Amino acid sequence: MLKPFDHTVRKEKGVADLLSLVQKSNGGNRMDIEDVHKQEFSPFAKRMIIVRREGDDFRYIFWGSKVVDIYGAEISQKTLLELGVGEEIESKFLDFYNHILETNEPQFISGDLDWVERDYRLWYMVMMPLSRKNVINECVGWVFD
């Protein structure tokens, strides 16, 4: 189940540190690929995901090792629709990613992993637009548990 992000978790150390870095690097609304590769962001690399819009779908370009642990599978280079998670979850994530790219603003989401039979695993994610060479058709996010 997906739900709006509980903003009280912004104060937790990992999230607060990440949001502080994002704010310092770009003002907090979007990331540039060069920013993501900076040394300061390396402690968060295992929690990072990058998705790229491809037509009406999104491809998971990067899926960090901590995200593999949380989700229970490696899905780099697969598209959302290839995952077979069901129409409801597909629709929610398509809407979520598209909203980020359309508004050019960061978004927060949380939930469990009931669609992969891991409903005991709770997570939350900070995600924002990602720019490459001044083109924005990707989102970068960090997943916490």
C-alpha cells in the first residue's frame, strides 16, 4: 500500500542529512546528474534509485544495493510495466513519477511492500526530478526503511 509521506521522518538522521545536502547543492527542487556523483552523496548511493521516462513507462536505470535489500529483488534496467506488480501499483507509481516530472518538484511517498508479499517491510522515499545536460526526463530518489 502506498500513502503520503509522514513528514515527521524528515527529522530522522539519514533523511535530514540527505535533504540538507540536496538543499545545499541546488536549492532543494531538483538534482543534476553531476550533483548525484559528488562525494558528499556517496553515503546515500546504496539507497538511491534513478528512473527514466520511456514513452508511457519508466525504466529503473539504477537500483541501489540497500534498495535491493528492502525490495527483495534487483530490478535495474527493467521497466515498471515489466515488473508485473499489478495495475493498481503500476498506476500509482506512473502517476507519482509523472507528477514529479510535470511539476518539477520533489515528492515524498511511503508504504509497505504488499505487492511483493513483503507487507512487513515499511519504507519511505524522497524523489525529485533529475537533469542530464539540461534535459529532465528522469527522477532520482532515496529509499529509507
